Amino acid sequence: MKIINTLGPKQTDSYQAAQYLAERQEVDIRLHASFDDIYSDLAKLKGQYMLVPVAFRSAQSNDNWVDNNYKYVDQLKIIDTFFLPTMPMILVHNLHQDNQKVVLHPATSAFLHDFDVDLIHDYVSSKPEALKNFLRGDYAYAIVSEEWFESSTNQGIDGSQFEVIKRFSPTMIWCLYKIIGK
């Protein structure tokens, strides 16, 4: 059985993409707090697999999929690529917060390219983490998965203080690597 390492928690597009693979073959999905954690543990994960979107950008470093694809060429072998729509995302505004701060995954920052407000960007490792931080009330804006935002507002969070500014529905290319080690 293939062990596939990818980004968690289960609310991520990475988990959804791993589930797509699990529908076609028997796999064991292992979720990690960040892709940085997986890259730093490649030696321990030899013989396993890694599923990463080509939009990967690290919240902790300057790492990204393009650079890592070359940087780890001796440790990772591409065995499959495929594309899937991501979960729809939204740029949401907390009407009770005016600190001009946005919390988001770095890969989603391109969605702010035509947004007129100058914002202070705080990056996190996943959209579920962005949602959690946003719902604490510390940010004026966030880019999060629409489904999980709506789920939160249906579970007792007052949705009247939030305004959805824009919706995004991109398609993502996924890369499945076999971790071959050095």
C-alpha cells in the first residue's frame, strides 16, 4: 500500500487530492502541518510518496514548488501529475476589524492583485489555519475555503459581521512524487 504524505488537516485541498488518488488505488494518507515538515523529513520518508500542488509556497521560508522540484531532484521522482478544481475560495472581510491585516496561505496571495486596499499579509501553512485565525477576530481580511467558512458560520459564529468580497474557483495541478532518497 502506498503511503502518501501531504498537507493537512482534512479540510485542505491537499487532502481532497489525496482522496482522489485513494478512490483509484489503496493508499494510506498521512497528513502534516506543513509541506516544509515533509521536505525536512524526506530521508525518513524514503520509499513513501509526497503529494504537492504546483502552487506550493511556504509560509515559513522562501521555498516553493518550482525551486523544490529542482532542489530535491535527487530525492524525489515525479510519478504522476493530474489536475483538479480546488475548493472554491473567498476573500472575506470582518466588518468589525479595521487593522488592514489579511491572513492567508502564501499561494493565494495572487488573488489580491487587483484589491485596492494596502494590506499587511500574515502567512500561514493552510487555508484551514487562515480560517481559524480569521475567526478569532484578529484580521480584517482572509482568503479561505468557502465551504469551511460557511460551515463555521452555520455552527454558531455570527456571520453578519462578515462580508464576502470575491469568490475564486481555480484549478490546481498536483504532482505525486516517490521519495527516493539520496
